[in-house]
Amino acid sequence: MSLQYGGEQSSSFSDPLASPQIYYGDEETQKRHLGYRARSSSSVSNIKTNTDEVSTRVPRKYDLDVEIIRQRLLEREDTDGNVQITIDDGGPRFLHVGTAGSGGFRSHDIRGVYRLGNLLQELTIALDHGKKRVVLDEARISENPVDRLSRFIRDTFWDNLTRCIDESHIEKIARDPKDRTADPQPRIYVPRRAPEQYEYYANIARSRPEMRLDVQWLREGPITAEYVLELNEKPGLLALGMEETAEKGEKTLKGLPFIVPGGRFNEMYGWDSYMESIGLLIHERVDLCKAMVQNFCFCIQYYGKILNANRSYYLCRSQPPFLTDMALSVFHKLRGDPSAKEFLRVAILAAIKEYYNVWMTDPRWDPVTGLSRYRPQGLGVPPETEASHFVHVLTPWANKHGLPFDDFVGAYNRGDIVEPEIDEYFLHDRAVRESGHDTSYRLEGIAANLATVDLNSCLYKYEVDVAETIKNVFNDRLEIPPGFQTSRHLNTVETSAVWDRRARERKRTMKRLMWNKEKGMYFDYDTVKKRRQTYECATTFWPMWAKMVSPSQAQKMVSKALPKLEAVGGLLSGTAESRGEIGLDRPSRQWDFPFGWAPQQMLAWRGLRNYGFENEAQNLAYKWLYLVTKAFVDFNGVVVEKYDVTQVKDPHKVEAEYGNQGADFKGTPREGFGWVNASYVYGLTIVTSHARRALGTLTPFETWYHKTNAILEVSEPSEDDEASTGHAILSDQD
């Protein structure tokens, strides 16, 4: 029997859970994927609601007029009018639709928020593919939510977050939603040492005048705060790496691809890219991760650092450094590729240059402690923030000078008004943004003075990675070409010994200045007041990620720090006690309690596993995965930038200074959010298959944990059995 898939005849295509490009593609597309393996029947959801029933029948197919059914569905169920079907809506929560087997004469009820939301998603995706009528598999709307979200990430989200700065994407990426100038014209800045790129973009501008693409040279020489302030009048995209290719028999350039975070963040970010690469590599997107490393190397060579992101207003600012670990992860995936060793050589050379030029020199390096700080240069008010972000800070100063707010900001940016107290405020504000933890009361008003646990853990990892790579891959001798030498370090050769010594020294210093044995936590160190801070933060687990702590320290961190920072939905950014009271005059900050972020989860999971704490890592991962899955099920497939990890009803509804990114979509999610996508993929590799099945039925952590332990207790041997087999229970005396 022949069935209609996406409006095309198909008698042989049999995967009801294929990617949208295949499922809603034409017959030829489906034939090219005949080998596409169908998922097993375990992909049918067992989620129950008051109106849901678990069907034991063979999955149905529905014959649907896409636009009519979609409109009827929204009219009945989307009572708040946001083109999503969620638990906040007050509709009847069922819809009659015609079955394909009866030619539409018989109907069947689709019931429950999750399935109705999935139906809306599928109809929206069908419209995106130009379909007017489809035969839709019931398995597609009853899909296990863990499988569905995993599939969305693999087949849709990554591709929709991918960008290249070439003709294929430049119109989309050059426009900046953060640009608040009078004429937000698409603009790109090109380094002087890349004339072939300038000519490439100039040709696009000439051939497509409707785009209004403004191609500008970036000034040769040192990038100063004064120069970046000038560029803020005409902000633009910064060029990244390109490769030569042939098109229609002629040589041209093609941009190296990268992943953007999503939402209003439409450029390549520093530590976001590292976190995203963790999930991408699990999905075998090795070439994409390799290209992102190459883009970082381009940034170091042409802009002097891995940038906060590749926009002109970020030129003075970096982000937490993860290049060595990212490059090594890609390198291990490239084993057998003849280009692998050269790829790693360039990446390590770039990391060494960044280490010397950015993190181990003024103003970021503190010569007294030997530790480093987030302390970027800059002038004026950061232009990328939302228009109202600094109103509460600057309004009293505008009133003092008798100026309207915007006039005061302009005068301050030009230097017509000098206020040292505001200068000090923005010194620390820029440091907070460079840290990636913008914003938090942990860092507010002090960030530029802090040798932070997170930054110095990353640099320790750099030192260890460089030492081991030089020793094991390059026979303990890495030659430094002139292009990678720095004015402060004119070494022509690097060996492992000096990097080993640096790592040991940083480890000793961090333990002496940052480690609190009684609390079992690492704390930031104030290099100006010469004292250890007391803010309890999830960054305390970064030294475990970097393999910097001793087994006894790791044990203390698990027994003392983890209980303080663990919540129902995973790891908290910080404790409520450290954050302090909040109110109208002291609002919530998004990197404080009660919020949790994907990077903190992923680094903690890996840190715990580094020291053998598999159960603790699995428990944390389960809690986070449950939180993300629950929101995905209840709120039409939503995946957002951050979550309130203290509650599971609607954890994506965040009340903090930036709100949340990733929730504003119509009908179906198309991107998720970069590092949350990655955390979901990574988390599923940590939990057991039993835990994954429990997540698929939305089993809360406590229920799953107690049932699992009950099973283990029943299966454990008795004391007599242990004695007879010579087993002994050993206590850890460390």
C-alpha cells in the first residue's frame, strides 16, 4: 500500500522518526536515505497525564491538512496566544483528527499537552518545508521525550545554530540585534593582513547592494581601548577563518563554520564554543569542532586573543580559556587523519601565544601572587547591553550633571565628563563580562581585582595540556615560528619541563591562597586587599575538572561543598547565603542562586568523574536532564539558556536582568540553546540506560533514586556472603 509522506508518494520509506529534511522531503530525498535506520518501538512515550492513555495498538497515521489543522489546534489550545501549547494554556487538551487508514473518515483523539505540542511542532515544520497536506505517523507525536529532544538537537538545532561568514550566511549573521545605533547597518571588519578576505566581502557588497553590507579595514597595529571606543559608533562583525575552495571551476573563499549560542547571540562566543563542542563531538561533528578551533587560532593571530565574541565591541575582551582541551578533544577524534598533528601543532602554538600575551601579562597577570585575573581594557559604557541595563547606575550621575540620561552617556563616552567612580565601576563590569559570569554578586564591584578559581583552573589546565602535548606528541621539543613568538617571550623552542613547573607552582599557590579545608571549597582571591573571598560558588569544582586537587581534597569537596550547591534540578551557581537578600534595590543576578547553568553542570560532572565519584556525577546529571526534559515536555519543546534549579514546574521562567534566551519561538523550537543542547547530549552519556528510561517517563529524581537503591539493596550480598568470599568494606581515612 502506498502512503503519502509530506505530500509525496512513498511505498518504501519506513522511518517514522527520520530527520525533518528526510521525513518532509520529496520522494527522491527519501530514497537516498533508504538505509536510514528506524528507531525501535521504545521511542514511544509513556508519559501519562490526566487525559492521556497509553495505547497498545499499532501506531496510527493521520491524514492532515496542515494549515487547517494547525489553525484549529491553535484556536482550541493556545489560549494565551503565544503560538505554543503549554501547561499554562487552558484549552480542552484534546483534538479530533482523521486517520490515514480510513481516508480521513474516522477520527482519533490526540490528547495531552505534550502530544498536542508535538502535533503543533510537526505541523509547523511541515509548513516550513512547504507542505500543505501530510500523512503523519502517530509515533512522531507520541515520541519518548528524551529521544525527541536528542533527535531535535542532532538533526535540527545544531544545523540551525551553524554559521559561516561567507555569502551563504553573511546577510543573516552581519545584522546585530544588539546594535542600537541610529542606522544598524550590516558591517564587517577585516584585518589588514587578510586582503583576500576584504576583496571577497567587497565583491559581495558590490553584487548585492540591497544588503547594504559595509566592508571596513580593521586598523593595523595594537588594538587599544580608544580605538574600540571609536568603533562603537559603527559596530560590526569581525572576520574569522576562511579556506580556499572551487565553485563553478573558479577559486573562491568559504568561511570556516561555527556554532552560535542562540537567541540574541548571533556570533561566535569563546567559552560557549568549547561547551558546545562537547555535545558536537559526541554527535561526531568533528569537522565543525575542528573549524571552531581554527577560528580561535585566527582570532589569536589577528586580534591577539580568543574574543568574548567576534564583534568589534568585544575586541578588548576575552573569555574563560579552554582552547587546549578543545583542541586535544578534536585531535583524539582525528586520529589517523594525516592533518591531525599539524592541526594540533597550530592550536598549541596559538594557545601558548595567548597564554603569554593575554593571561600572563599586564593588566591581567598579578605579579605578586603569580595568578591571573579577568581585567580587560576598555572605555565607556559597554554598547552591547540592553538599553536599560545601566539606567539605575548612571541616572544619579546624569542628575548630578543636569543632563538627560542619553546625553550624559554620550558625554561620558567622549570623555567630556570624567568621573573616576564610574570608571572604577566599568573596570569591574568589563571584568565580569570577560569572566562569562555576567552578572553575579560574587563579582560585582570587585571582579577586576580577583584571581578567580575558574580562570586559574583553566590556566592550570593550559599548562598541563601544553606540557603533556609537547612531551608526548612533539618529542619534548616544540619550535615556535616567528608568527607565534611574543615580545615578552622570544623563545624559539618550548619544552615540557617549564610548563610542568608552571603548573606545579600555580597548583601550590591556589591551594595556599584559595583552598579552605574546613569548608571543602576553593574561593576567589582578592589581589588588592590580599584576602580570600567567602562567596560559595559552583566554580569550586573547576579544579576537579582540571585534575588539580588531591584525592583528599576531592573527598572534602564532595562531602562539604556538594551538599551546599546541589538542588532539585542540578548544581546551583552559588548558595543563597552568599548571594544575600534581594529586593527592589538589590535585584536578582542571573549567575547567582537560584539559577543553574549548563557549563557549571558539565564541568562538575567531569570533575567528579575524574576522581571516581560516578554516582554523584550521575545523580547531578539526572537532576539536570530531568529539569530540561520536564520543561521541554510541558512548554512546547522549550530549551533555554539557563534554569531555576530550585523548582521543576516552570524552571525556564527566569526573573533576572536579561530574562532568558531560547523561549521566544513560534510553533516549534528551531535552535534550543547551544550549551544546554550540549549538556543534554553529554549528560545522557553519563547516566545509565535505566536512568534514561526513567527520564523518558518523567520520573522525578527522588522516585528514581529510591527505587534504584531499593533494587540494589535487595541484590546486595549479606554479611555472611561477604565474609565467605573474603570481601571487606574499607573506609576512606584520607
